[in-house]
Amino acid sequence: MTVSIHENINQIRSEVEKTAAGRAVKIIGVTKTIPPERIQEAHQAGLYIFGENKIQEALNKMPQLERLPIEWHFIGHLQTNKARDAVRHFTCIHSIDSLKLLQQVEKEANKIQKKVDILLEVNLGGEESKYGFSESALSQAMQASAALQWSNLCGLMIIPPYYEDPEKVRPYFRSLRVLAEHHHLAQLSMGMSHDYRIAIEEGATMVRIGTAIFGERGSVSK
């Protein structure tokens, strides 16, 4: 059965508005492995923020979509040697997961005098397979960010452990919200296709949705 991107986006937007109950929540279309023509279809359906996980994949797509008023967010693990491209081509980087990366992004932003929004990724599950600051290391990152001129720290991001039952993820989202409130940060990037409603109930201001918009992932068209 053909996936209707337009119908999916309308349904998700309705769910988000209902769950948010008046709060502003941005829907970020996650476009990992999604070809440009399907991103264009999502844009025509009213989505304008898209999140990419890999720099090179994003750079291959962007020229084909440059005429569209798209806001690109980088949401995957970012290596320090890719910070230059991330700063140049993205409005917001969700996945600052080390002091070294934080400093490198600031350095690259300074070079081209460009303001870039950033979020600190937090690993509350303690999973070795996940990146991010531990809760205890977050204060040091906050202190380091206070000296930044070009990198605008606006919030926190999390990729919690996966559970079939999204209710089991709620404590992670709640803990991230408490951390953000403690550090006076307004933005919370949390929640994906199977748990975004729970994330919004716990205070998400940005949800990263791929499968629920585009269907199961295939390979990028050449």
C-alpha cells in the first residue's frame, strides 16, 4: 500500500495539536534515507523543518531542494571533523555530546560569523551505545556554553532506551524536562514516531518523526 505522506502529516499535526493543548511544538521530519522527491512532497504538505542524521547524505540532497524554504536540523551523532559542514548547512544542531564538539562548533561558527542554535544531548539511560552528556557532566557543559558567542544553547535532546510500550519512556522525558527547567533552557527535543505523544505530554517542544511520516525506511534514490 502506498504511503500517503500528506495524510500522515495531517494526522500527526492533529495529534500534536491535541496533545500539546495550546503549546507550540515543532514537528521535525526525519529524512534519513528519504530521497529528495519525498522530502519535497512532505514540504508541499506543510512541513518545513527536516532533520538529517548524516552529513554526507544531507549534503547530497540539499542542492536538489535548495529552492524550497527548508530549515535543516542536524540530529545525528556529529564527529568533530564534520562540525564545519554542520555549522555551514544547518540552522540547529541537536546532538552536541561532548565539550570537544561544543568548542569545535563554536570555532567553526566564529570563522563564518554565523549564529547556530545548539542543544546538548543527554544520556540519561547510561547506555554505552548512546552518545550524550551524563547528568553529572551536564553542569560542566552548561558552564562552558556560557562563554560562547556564536553557538546559541537553547535546550536539551535525548534518545532514550527503546521500549515497545512508550509509557516506559516517560520517566526519561520527565527527567530531561526537570533538567532543562533547572538550567533555564526552553527547548526540549524528545520523542519519535512511537512515543511522541508521551514526549509532548512531558514538555517536548520539538519531536523528531520519520517512520510515521514516510513509512518504513528504504534506501536513498540515486
